[in-house]
Amino acid sequence: MSAQAGNADQIAYWNGVGGKQWLARHDGMEPQLAPLGLAAVEAAAPKTGERVIDIGCGTGTTSLRIADLVGNGGAVLGVDVSEPLIEAARHNAAGRPNVQFLLGDASQHKLEGGFDLLFSRFGVMFFADPAAAFGHLRSALKPGGRLTFVCWRPFKENEWAFLPFMAAMPHLPPIERPAPNAPGPFAFGDDQRVKTVLSEAGFKEIAVKPLDRAMKPGNDVESATSFASDTGPISRVLNDASPEQRQAAVNAIRQMFEKRVAEGKGFALPAACWIVTARN
């Protein structure tokens, strides 16, 4: 299977229901992801005048932050496969001459060379052939150029996604377990795999460091239930469920949050990430 064919499902998802759900939840999701993205930007340390590619840029939040740091003498190119998200990014960046956005698959799209930094906030875990994808992206870096991205650690460590998933699944039809290392949000949970992939792609000075924060899906049971049902891996399963199955699953997620409140645990759930850095 070619990389293009392997990425087709992801491209279709993010140009369909995935992109629509992301935009619908954008105002609630961004405050949860922003601290994680900012920690990665800090690790990347963009400098005045540098040229940067933001891989899987979504609506452009990190692209704009990096553009502030590189200044008008620098440039940021945000790349994403999702047309709805790229359109939102272009709208958000209106009047910012040092930011441009490209609709395309960063793992294959022809990119000019000479960039100082490759950056991503949760945008590199979906490649069908990650070593080939990173090798392609590395070709856009100048000698000594940097790579920095933040990705999720294993699914079970990310209770913001894991707990709603486990609450809902008894009420849904059995699903096929993804193959090990299959593209998806938690594909880079194994830090040794990350190092192997980047080494095969030709990167050096690879470092993988843990980052722990919390995500708060809501301030009350109903908002937390709604948010948890529409984000993370469970959202894809619920999209394919019958109305009756979906309602039962959502009720189970609601009961999970009600139990947490009764036990005094509140709504903040662990978010476990890696911040990965490397050089060309």
C-alpha cells in the first residue's frame, strides 16, 4: 500500500465529520490543548527571522504563535489535509503577511528546502508510513535544522480519552482493535518507537521528554459529557452507532462524571504527552 493510499482514510475523515466536529468544538478544545502546544513551542524556541513549517496546523493557533516569535522577517507555513480547518486558519491569519497556509498532505507534498524548524502540535501521529513521512519532511530542513512536536503518550495514560471510552464501550458493538502502531492519536505512545522512526528518517540528537498536564472537558456534568462524547477516540465509534446505542453510551459517560463528582474528583483528567526534539 502506498503512503498516499494509507493516508486516504485520515484525509477523508478530516475533510468530513472530523473537521466538522473539530470546528464545532474549537472554542472548548483550544483552551485544553493550548498549554500543551505552548510547551512544545517553548521547547522549539523559534527565533526572529526563522522559517517554520507547522505540520497538521489545524485552525492555525500554533502557527500564529510561532509567527509572533519569528517576526515579520521570518515566515510560517501551516500545512493540513483538512480544507475546513485550513479555511478557518486563513481567516484567523488575515492581515498577517508572515503566515501562509497550504492544503495538502505534509508527508508527501513537495516542499521547498531551507526551513529552520519543523513543528507540530498533535499532527504527526497519523502518517501511514511515518519513517518515510519524516524523511520527506526532513528534506525541507536546512542542515542543522530542528524538529519539535508534541504527541500523546499511551491511551491508558490519557484518562481524558480513556475513561469516557471505557465507560461507553459496553453499550456499543464490539470494534476491531487497531493494529499495533496503526495511524491514530496514540500511535507514538511508545517513546522507543518514536526514536526508531526518527532515526530511520535520518534525524539525529533525538530526545523524548514527558509532559503532564490536565484536561477539563467541562465545568458541570452535562458540559463534560457532551465534550467527552464528541472528542477523542470514542467520538469516531459513536459516529457509527445507532441512535439507541449512542444514547446508552452517552448516558454511561454521564454516569462516569456523576460518580467522579460524588467522589470529589471533579472534571480535570490527566493528559500525558511526549515533547520530541531532533536535528537534521
